[in-house]
Amino acid sequence: MKRIEILYGGESYTIADRSYDEVRDEILAAVADGRGWLRVNHGAGLLAPADLLITPGVSLALVRPAPEDEARED
């Protein structure tokens, strides 16, 4: 399964079953609008949903899945 890793506030979060470009575009739209929420997963094993507030100047990083993970459809 493809997973995009999000680094935000010193924590690691993940987003599954979405394309890297789709998530990046959603973040850019939130910044352009002044703010927005991004739904992510947090934790290991049993994941808990979390919402990250995206605003101009917020520090976050998107980690692109490895090519072999993007191609898998598990």
C-alpha cells in the first residue's frame, strides 16, 4: 500500500491510498486559502485519525513513497 509520510511539529504522520500530487495540491490550496485541515493517520499498529492545521509558514515535509510502494495496490 502506498503511504505518504508527513513530518509536522516534530511528529510523523501518514496518509494512505492517495497520490503524492493530490496531497501536495491539497496543502498548497490550504496555504493559498490562508488555512485548512489535512486529515492524516498517527501512531503505529492501530492508527488514530488526526487533523493537521495547515497555514502559511507552518513547517511540514511530504515524503514521497518509494517507487515500488507507489506501484503496489495492496
